[in-house]
Amino acid sequence: MLVAMSLFAKHIKKTMTDGSTVEEYFWAGTLHRVDGPAMVRRNADGSWIEQLYRMGKLHREDGPAIILAQAGWQHESCVLSRR
């Protein structure tokens, strides 16, 4: 497991038992990333899931907050939440 850390920021990369990898970006203990997805899971079959978070909540201003992809296709979904 790779961990890059500053006072408030943390980047974790894990390899799961099924061969997939998970990268997570945290700020002050919550999933958060401004310049890309805060959680990326790349599965052994070539598919992946990206989730965009801002301060622990699914959030993206210019598109869907969750992107699912497989070889040959990509599906984007939008998550709505109450404010």
C-alpha cells in the first residue's frame, strides 16, 4: 500500500485480493479532490469506476459524479442530493 501524506492531505493506493486497485484522495479526513476523481477503482477485467468528491460528498459541477467504464463502453451517472 502506497501512502503519500501532508498535514491534511492523504493519497492511498491499495491492491485488493481480487487483483483490482483502489486509489483514494483525502483532505482533512474526508474524500476530496479538486483536480480529478477522489476515488478510482480499476478492476482486473479492465473496467473502472471513478467517483468525484468534494469534502466527503459526491460532487461535480461539469458532469456526473460517478463514471463507470468497461472496454468498449462508458456510462456516466448523476447523483442528486439535498442541500
